[in-house]
Amino acid sequence: MLPQDPYQLRLSGSGGQGLITVGVILAEAGLLEGYRVAQTQSYGPEARLGASRSEVILSSRPIAYPEVSEPDFLLSISQDAFDKYGSQMPEKSLILVDDFYVTLSRSESYPQQIYALPIIHTAEELGNKLVSNVVALGALNRLLGLVSEAHLKEAVLRRVPAKYRELNASALEAGARLGRPQAKAVG
């Protein structure tokens, strides 16, 4: 069940970190779950290294406008992305950041609930930094409970090459462990 209906997510990072893929996977898992979905992306001149984003809307009702207008959730796994999109987040939103690559200002008070988790470090421990996007996906889904873990895993396995399925399944499970209910918000 969605935390609210519709639920709007913004997934952001540096171009090349796989956030567009994560948005497509989450949208597909939402369809498997029986939701109506909309997924958009922005990567134009930022396709490599600049801040890029993917947005997903999940709803049990028809979606009137296919772009995120007021995000309920932000994932940022790069400082540029957090700097660009974090200030646009409403007070009631939840933010998930990588605890190493995103530095929260000590002098700034954040009204949002912020989780800082070792997303990229966890992917590195699995042997491949490139699965940090799937680690983040597992963590955000566990934190939010958007779709069943079975549907999410099915969507991941449909989208990755056969030789990387085992690694991505491990990344999804590792992310889910990060996002367990005992994870502590920092903001």
C-alpha cells in the first residue's frame, strides 16, 4: 500500500549512475503491483557527470499529470543532485542520500526526514560500484514499502543482462537490509 496516493518520487544523482534505469525498474514493479504509473527522466546535457533525475508517480487512480509536481521522496546519490533538488523538497517529504558522497550542512536545519545510508560503499563491498543504483532501490523500497520485494526483484531481473542478474539480486537484498525499519533518520 502506498504511503499516500498518488506517491511521487524524484531519483537523482550524477549522469551515468543508473538513476534512469532505477526509475524504469520502479515503474515496472509498480505495474506488476497493479498501480498506475508515470515515469519521466531528464538527462539531456547532463548525461554524464552532471545532476540527472528520473521521476516516478505511483497511484491506484488515473494520473492526471505525468510529471512530478510536489515530490514526496527524493533519492540523491551525488552532492550536485542533492544541492540541485534537495532545496525543492517539501517539509513533509522523505530524503535518502548516500552518506559518503552527500554532505549535509551542519549549519542548516532540514525540515524533511533524511536518511543517510552507505549506498555506494555497500555496492563496492559487493564488488561493483555500478550496482549502487540497485542498492538504493532496495533501500528506498524497504523504507517506503511501495511494492512487494518479489515484484521489485522481478522487475530488476527483467532489466539487467543475464550475466549480472545474481549481482543485481544481491545488491537489491543488500539495499533492503540498509533500509530496514531500524534505519535512523538524520534530519
